[in-house]
Amino acid sequence: MESIVKILLADDDMEDRFIMQDAFNAINLPEVPLLVEDGEKALEYLANTHASAGVMPSLVVLDLNMPRLSGTQTLRELKSQLAYKDIPVIIFSSSLNVIEMHECKQLGALSYMVKPFTYEEYLSSAQHFYDFCLKKHSFPEFNSLINNFK
Amino acid sequence: MQEITRITLETDMDLVLVHKRIMKLGELAGLSLASQTTFATAVSEVSRHVIEYGYNAVLILAIRSDIKEPEQYLVAQVLDGNPNLTEKINENLVYARRLVDRFSLEREDKGIEIMLEYRIPGIQKINNGRIRQWISAFSVELPLSPYDEIKRKNKQLLELAEKLKESETQYREVTNALPLMIFSLNDEGQVLYANSWMKSFTGYDISELNESKWRLVVREEIFARAWEHWYMHRTANKPLRREIELKNYATQEYIWHLLSLAPMINENGETLYWIGSLVDIHAQKVMEQTLRDNKELQETKLLLEEKIRELNRSNQELEQFAYAASHDLQEPLRKIVYYSDYLSRYYTELIDDRGKLFLGNMIGASQRMTRLIHDLLNFSRIYRESLHLVKTDMNVLAAEAMKDLDVAIKAKCARIDVAPLPVLSVYPMQMRQLFHNILSNALKFSDEQRLPEVKVYAAMRETQIQLIFEDNGVGFEEKYLDKMFSLFQRLHSREKYAGTGIGLAMCKKIADLHNGSITASSTPGRGAKFILTLPLVA
């Protein structure tokens, strides 16, 4: 049951992908993350998995600032396709930007997260992603995120 | 030509008869008294000439009434037996020629013929019946004594003079009553005659104006140029128009006038004198000037608006740059923080104390940089665009800011008294940031000798409201006031008080955003007072 959970993460930063994989390894879930280097690759992976009737990811985590297909463009693409539009998407960005946040909310993202600064935080982020897939964790709503923004 | 009567010209007595008969004929023909006199004078002049120099002269008075011609003329035909008479032409004849409508002089073998004709006014033609009546009237008329005749003539002349005087007085009254200056000038630009308005307006009579060359009423700076203009122009014999300011005696103000001068030219094309007028055009000039000023103002306004747009643009670019720069700086910094955190967590056992100290310093530095970039990002995010003024209860904002600072307030045992504050139209997020920054400063710069106390209250001005934050902290020297609100300016060392030097710069930016201002006052060691002034928006 647990091995079925897959999380698709798209980030062009190799180190970030490494750190993320490291965090999942540390919490003993090395098989959960599927790391791709940009939005195009993410769509490609989804298309292939869909075509081969494989296990679709329970969650998509997108970095915002990526070459070729950015996080918001990928998000738009995902939400426009019937096969993917119900997959929850979390935006995972290095900084908080209220305008981007509004845009992502409108495009149908589930939540918006600022990338952690410490190893501990990474561990808990990885755990939260996983728990969310098991419906054991929920992410803050956009409205409260925006209201907290200063 | 129809003869009415004839008179032989022999003695001076005949001149009296000539004069009398012409006056009579003129009267019958409907000529005015002036015209009768004019024609009579002309014919008398010719008659006197032929009596003196001629021979066997005779005067025939007649009327010329041609069907083809619309006009009718009284005719005086002088026939003289001296064919050399023309040689004796003198001023009498020249004068007479000028007085009548038609004049001719023809020489024949037997003598000379001079014709003087005077037009009869009116459109109704004199018919033959009336002419026959005139002829019979003249044939029965009795001669009068020369004395009576002269007496009567004098009386007529007096009447004429009286009428002339009356008409001139009337004319003078009319011109004097006009609120404009009418005058004549000689070639030197000296006023010969002027209506009374010239004195009423300038306060000076003609001789005073002439003597001063108008310096009394003309602006000193144009005085020389104006006269130069006149001297250059006067030989041109052409009308002249220019605008000039003249000083009004009553108000001592310079009033714009339009000066018009026209030369009076004789038959030889010489200018005898100039007639002119000066009309008040001040209202028109003032309006012109106002329109011009208004136009200049408009142009300046457009220029200013353009500059403002440019400034806003470059400001915005700068803000966007600051934002992008700090955003991009954040990414590598995050890695530094992450790796140093990881190192300190899992590898401290592998390095010596010196290495640990440096690692600790590195973490401290990277955290400060994180704080700095965070603040800088917040600072550059304060845009007016996409913001909306919201009526906000300042007490709620203050409470929110205090909640954010709860840990620090409790740690310092600080007391924050917030008096009832008004509801104001503000950008709530930014105003909350301002409250936060100022209250956080008050806590940070508290005096160790006493527990921190902060008072927040409002004061109304006429069109403004002031929010005042008064603390009992360490205060500052007021000479640093300007520096304090600038970006990255710190009054204390980092060791003593942590901070990025952005907090108050952000407050100033937020005050500006609300079209308000922020300032502070303090005595070192006795607390500080920060005053936010906002316009009252209806």
C-alpha cells in the first residue's frame, strides 16, 4: 500500500533535487519521490505513466522558476487536462511572492510553500508531502497564507 | 444754361449788388447760408478782379439744368473785354477757384470768359416755372443803399459766425466727452490740440506733456525707443499704430493704450500735421496676457507631469531591480544556510574548536544575510499599485502588531498603552508593518535602567491626523534624524543592537505611500517620540 504512493517533484536545481531525495531517504521513503528537472519533463512523465496505465502520482510539487516550462505554466497545463486536473499541486518556491501566489491560487494550486532553510525543515516537508498523500496532513489554505503575508 | 439776371461790373458798388444777388439766388435755389456765402465770395473775388483790371465787364447769373445731367448748377459767367486779363491772374482767382465746384477761364478775341459753377443740392430738379418766377423776381427788385446793404451783410456774417461757433462747441463737447484721447501733433511730435480726456487721464496739460516729452506718463525703459520709433516713422507719411502703456494720474497705474497716428497731407504730398488717438485697450491686453500665462502654465504642467512619469518609471525600475536582486540572492543563500546547518548538525565532531567557531560565525553571517534580504524584499515590495485604501481601525492594527511582538513584549516586561485611535483609510498591510517596526524598535532600544513603556495616541490637526508613538528608551541624538530614515543607516553597532537598517526606511516609505510623513524627536537617554502625520481623506 505504502509503496504505491508517488510524489512527482519538478525542480531545475540539481542540488535541491538531491536534498529532497536525501530527505526522503532519511525518512525511509526513498521510492516515493519522482524527481524531474523541469515542467516539460513532468508532463512527459505523466503522459507516459498515463499511457502505460502506471501508478499516477498522488501529488505534484512544482518549483516556480524553471527554464522552458515554468511552474505556473506547468500548473496551467496540468489543470487544463482532464487526466491530471484532479492531482493536487503544491508550489514550492524559494521566496514568497504575493502576486505569484495569487496567480497560482487562481490556476488551481493546492498550496504554496517556501523552500526550507534547514535539514530538519526538509525532513518535515518530505514527511508532510507523504502524509498529505495518505490524507494524514493538510496544507494551509491560500487565503490564510496571503493574510499572513507581510 | 438759362440766364436769370445780369449785372454790369464797373464800380465797387456793383460788388455789393453782386454779393446780394447771389445770396438771394442761392437762397431761392435752396443753398445753405454757408454755401450762399461761399459762392457769393467766389464770384465777388472774380468780380473785384475784373473791376480792377478788366474792361467793360459784365456778370451773368444763370442756372445750368441739362436733361442729360442729373445735377443742377448755379452759374456765374463773367465776360470781360480785356483779353490780357489772364496775365494778371492773382490770388483772387486762385482763391475763387477753390471755393466753387467748377471753374473755367477761356480767352477769346474780344476778351475773356470766366465761368464759376456751384452745385445745387437736392434731388428735386428746379423746373422752368420756378426759374421764370426767379427771373421776374430779380427784374423787379429795387436797389438798396450801399450802407443798408453792408449793415445787412454784417448781420448775416455775425449769424453765420454764431452758428459756426455753436457747431464747433458742440463738436468739442462731443470729443471731450469721449473716454479716449484725440489730438493733433506737429512734425516734432508736439501736441497742438487735444481733447480734455488727455488731461483727465494723464493729469497733465498739453504744455506739461510736451515739455517732458511724455516722460511723465511713459515707462522709462521704453521712453527712448518710443521716440526713436517716432523719428524714424515721421518721414514715411504713413499711418502709425502701436501699443503703449500710459500712466493714469488717478491710480498711478500704467494702462495699455493703442496709439494711432495718421498724417494730414496737402495737395503737394507734404504732411501738414498728424492727427491721432489713444484708446484704452488694457482689458484686452490683460486678457491676452492671462491667456498667454495660462498657456505657459499648461506647458509647464505638461513638462512636470512628464518628469513625474519619468521619475516614477525609474523609481519603479529601481524597485523591481531591488526585488529581483534580493530574490535571486536568496537562492544561493538558502544553500549556504542549509549546508552550514547540515555541517554543524552532523560533522561538528569531525572538526576542531577553531573550525567550530568559524562554522558558528558563518551560520551567524548567513542568518543575518537572510534577515537582510527578507527585509529588503519586504521594503521593495511596497508598491502603490495593486493596493487599495481600506477604512481600518487603527486600534485593531495596533493590537495585531502587538500580537506579532508578543514574545519580545513579554521577554522585556514591556507595557504598551494604546489610547483610542481613529478609523483611517490606509493600506492595512503596510500600516500594520509600520506599527510593527516602530513598536519593535521601541522594545529593541529600551533602556536597561527601567521597564519599557510605550504610549500610542492620536492628535488631530486641521486637515491632518498624527499618530504618536512615545517610548522611554535610550533615545537618539536629533542630529541623526535625517540619517535614521534612510536605507541601511544604523545608529548603533550590530553587537549592541541587531538590525538591518531597513525598518525606519520602510516606515518612511509607507508614510510616503499614504501621502503622509514621519519624523521623530528625542533627547538621548530620555526616550523617543515618533510622529506619523497622515492627511485626512474625506
